[in-house]
Amino acid sequence: MIKLEYVGNRPVITPNGISFKAAKQDKFEFVEPATHLVEELQAAPEQSDVVVRPKEVYSQSKIMDQVYKIKPDFEAIHEERIASYKQHLEEEIMEVDNYKTMKEIERETLKNNYRFMRNYRIQRATNKIVYETLINEAVKIIHDKKIHSIETPFSMTFLHLLNSVKSTLPIEYKNIIADIKTMLDKEHPYAKVFIKYV
């Protein structure tokens, strides 16, 4: 069973240590809201305005049930992508030997830092693969049902989610333009993506 787990921001790995990029968040934070989005889109009629208002926090098993519903062969897809990523991590370590401007102690430290962060980075990759699967499904449903707009709670999490939808739509479907607006009234602040078909 594929495990979802929060690890943290993208690591910056150097011979001097490990730091973390604040702007490169772990996709784990967005997986649960993305599951709500997909479910609302699945239930929505064609050419409708969709409102996402989660009433519960989904468990990992509920999230993964949705992922397997979308992609019954998700286990194989994940395995293939993670195997490729692990190969990349191994090559990254081997490449350090070519860093001739570094002292031997720096090269060994860098290799050890890469090894230390290996499982962390693999978990981040797993979280990203799950997130991308959900976003791609959301985009497919939006296109197929000609959804007009999606409204979500106003939060950084949902704004990130809507931005993912906005940036993925025109990549997958050239005839779609999306625009995000935020409404900050005191009673009911929300974010909304408007979708146009050209």
C-alpha cells in the first residue's frame, strides 16, 4: 500500500549541510483538498458552477480509494515513477565524484547528505505523484463537463490548488483559459476560478 506522509519543504543539499526552500512545499498539504475537489467535480452536472466546501477531513485510506478509482493501475504507475526517481538519486550521488573543485571531505559529506535525505525525497515524490494524479483528473473532468467555475474556501491551501488547476488546464487543453479571483468579504471569503472555452 502506498503511504502518504508529510515530510516537509524541498531540501537544498550541499557539503555544508541541508536547508529547506520555503516556497517549495510538500504536496502532501494539498492532497486532501484536491480529493474534495475531484469528488465535487465528479458529482457536478455538465456546464455547472462547482462549490467546494469540505465538511470533514479525509483519511489517507479515503484519499487513496479515490486515487485508485481514478487510476486502477496507480500502483504500477507509482512504482515505475519511483524506480526512475531512485535511479536519479543514485546517479546524483555518483556524479559527486566528478566535482573536482571540491575537496575529498566535501565530496564525501555531500554524498552522505544525499543518502541521509533519500527517504525524505522519495516520500516527497510519492506525495507529488498522488497530487498530480488528482489535479490531472480534476482538469479532465472540468474539460469533459465544460465546468464554468469552481469556488473554494479562501485559504493558501485552496489557492495553491486552484493555481495548479489554472496552470494545468491550458497545458492539457489549448482551448481553455482560467482566471482566479479572490473575494474577501467578512462573512464569506472565497477563491474562485473562472473557466472560459475558446
